[in-house]
Amino acid sequence: MTKRVFNFNPGPATLPLPVLEEAQKDLLNYKNTGMSVMEMSHRSKEVSELIEEAEALMKELLEIPQDYRVLFLQGGASSQFYMVPMNFLREGSEANYIITGSFAEKAYKEAVKIGPTHIAASTKEENFTRIVKPEEIKLSSHPAYVHITSNNTIYGTQWHAFPDFGDIPLVADMSSDILSRRFDVSKFALIYAGAQKNLGPAGVTVVIIRPDMLERVPDHLPTMLKYDTHAEKNSLYNTPPVFAIYMVTLVLRWVKNSGGLAAIEKQNEEKAKVLYDVLDNSGGFYRGHAQKDSRSLMNVTFRLPNEELEKLFLSEAADQGIVGVKGHRSVGGMRASIYNAMTLEGCRALADFMKEFQRRHG
Ligand code: PMP
């Protein structure tokens, strides 16, 4: 393959071409320092400035209240599965989970190891084809927090309106849809996201945290697992993943230069429509996994009439430079991940291929 493909991988995922080109330009000599950003001290002015800029751009783009903190941690979103209960699950309370997919379930299972938990709602019985309805949510008597997964990467479902539990802290795993649309951050006590879908390369996890939550962190926790450690030291308590943070900064600048979140959101809606229209107009040849009102704008999941056709679909798509569309084994079929960096052009190429494939094999 000599040219770049249309890459629909679920994460790590395609990055904006201008970002990769800029990183390439900076690689040997960052800002006339004579070294790359990977080779310099994390205590240098350049690196502190990068982290400050990343936090400021996150706040600007997502309209995060100024007193919230944005942290850049390691260990992936999966480490947040246990950090959240370790930091916030107090005696006499229960960690509440709304289970809408495998990652939500993984988060719940980690909390079970830490303390009392409660499943407030789940769509597992329906193979996670939808998000829960507000009336299905039943909280425990003393919830420490309620945890949701805003976008279910594997199943292709997404919350379109977030639940509101008043004073009970709302915690969200937004790994696969952060920065893809506008929403009211002030309704959340904590948001976390692995970077490798919408924000940059793997290796850094972004945590957005409300200041009062930092005060709840118990002293006895290991230093690295306390959110307040990282907040007090501006994500520089230990050596942070500098290159990944640098890439996130470039992605954030790219989002800003692309017109900010409103423009990105509009483009994401347009992109998803191109693909969902093909499913809806295929007369049942392409069957979506998600129920319509729970459809994700980030991961479009669908099946073909049989597994032979699915295999053929993948190989013919690859011949046309369309890759990464194989679905997760728990759903089967296809999944097109169309995060911010996937272009409308890429979605149209996939949609045209799908229509053509149906004409030939339908
Ligand atoms: N949560 C969601 C919604 C995800 O999609 C993923 C990764 N695909 C994870 C958590 C796990 O992230 P990580 O690999 O960064 O631990």
C-alpha cells in the first residue's frame, strides 16, 4: 500500500492528516531546540507549555467550567475503571452503574472489587442494542456516584440525552465520543477518555474533574492513584506521556481550526447519516445492530445476510482501500468507526462501496 487508506479502525483510529504532517515536520527539531519532543525533559518549559495549552484548549472547546481540572494520565481508560471507585466509593454508599455495553460492564466489575455496587439499569439481556430509558433506571439507597458509558464502541449505541440525578455525582466514560459533539460538562462530576479514538494516539487518558471531587479523595490511596496528586502537579507528578500529550495538543488545535465543536458535531451528523441512509435504504440487506433511537454517530454497526458475504465484503473493501470495518466478535459483522478525523469523503467512499456491493451480491 503506497497511499493512505480510508481507515475505519475503532481505536487506535485514524488521525487528521494535517496533524500527522505537522508531527512529521516537528519530529527531529521541535521549536528550534535541536531535539524532538520525545527527547526533552518533562520539566522543560516546552513540555509545561504543551500541557497548559492542552488543558486550556480542552476547556475552550468543550466549554468546561474554569474551576474544573483536565488531567493527562496513563493506564488507559481501563485504569479509570478502578480509580473512580477507589477515589469516590465511601463506606455506607454504593457505586451505581448503568450497563449499556462491555466496557460499562468491565467498569462495573472493577468497582465490585473495591466496594459495594449496584446495577441501576442494564440492556445486556437485549445484547446491548440500545441505551436504557430514564424510567428503567433504579438507583440504590445511597449512591456514591452513577457511572455511564456515553458511547458504546462495540455495539454502536450512544446516549443522546444524558440522565440527571441532581446532587449525585455523574461519572462518564467518554472514550469513544469525547470532543465529537457539544454537551453540558457542568452536569458531570468526572469524565474520562482514552485518547486513541477522538483525541490522539494511545498512551494518554484525559480526565475532566470537578473541584469538589478532588476533595473527596482518601489520603490512604497510593499516590499515583489519587486524582488530587495529578491535579496539584498539573499532570507532572511523574513523567507523563509527553509525545501522546503533544499529539493531543495538535489534534485540539486542529479541532479549533476546523471551526470548533459546533462544526465538528455538524460534520459528524452528516457523516453518520451517509452510512445509516445506506442501511435504511438497503431493504434489509444491511441490518443495523443498534435500535434507531440509540444509534451512535461514532460507530456504525451492521450485519450482512450471511458470514460468507461478510468475509467477501471485507476483502473487496480492502481492495478499494477501505479498511478496519470488521466488527467486534461479540456483535459480528461490520463496524465503521467514524470519529472526528474520518472525513466525509471516507464515509461517502464506504457508502458507495456498500451500495455497489449490494447491487452485485444482493
Ligand atoms: N471504554 C470505552 C468506551 C472504550 O471504547 C475503550 C477502548 N476501546 C475502553 C474503555 C478501554 O480503553 P483503554 O484501552 O484505553 O483502556
